[in-house]
Amino acid sequence: MPEIEIGGISRNGLDGGYQYKINAIFGYEFNNHFSLGVGTGFNNGARKTLFYHYGTFMAKMSNLPLYINIHGDIFKAKTSLYYSLDLGFMLPLKKAYYNDNINIDSNYYECYYKGIIISPELGVRINNCYLGINCLIANTYKNYVFPH
């Protein structure tokens, strides 16, 4: 049961930003209520952080998620609520940086997702179309080194 997942958000974390993703899950459906699979894909986005003396920084991040997916429908009808849970880890692919107010060298600011991820999702399935809301819980790595 291969599955393609496309999504996006307009706010990323408490600082703001955006993220979009395209992932593929390959698994086995035991019954309507439970399936198990492995997934990977490409996540791209930006996270905004405010520094009072240096301005607002936007760190663009590209990540490779690798995870196990648990998925199931609540009901057997054509329209049903569903649940999904991704457990795995995130690898950084590319770190690019820019600043809204001043120029800064990429050696001075790093921000990316790396480590364990947990992503629960709830939604509604209509025939074979899934529409849901998920929350990505991931470790964010930040390193700030500013010139004097």
C-alpha cells in the first residue's frame, strides 16, 4: 500500500515561518483499523527568530525524515475519521541562511531539525482522500556565533 503525502503549514513553531513536505509511505494494511509502514521524503521550510541587536533572521531548512508510520481508520464507512502517527528521526540536508535586516555570513548562524521526530495526525477520510491536521514535534538545533 504505497501512499504519497503532500502538506504545508503557514506557521512553524513559536517564532513563525513555514514548512511544506512531500513524503512517501510504504507499508502493509492489516485491516481498516491498523496499518504499519515506513516513510521518507523531503521537508523544506523556514524558521524565523528575532535577535534584538541583530534583527530578524530567517533560517531556510531542508530535511530528510525517516520514520515508521502507524495508521488506521476509525470506521469502515466510505467517510471515516482516521489517525496516523509517525515515529522516527530527521536528517538535515541543506542549511541556507539570510537576514531580513542585515547581511550575515552563514558561518555565524545555524538552525535545523535533527534527531527524533514524533508526528501525530487526526483527520477525515472521504473515499481514498485524506484530509488531516498533524503536529511535527522535532528537536531544533540552533547555533549562534556573531562577530564582535
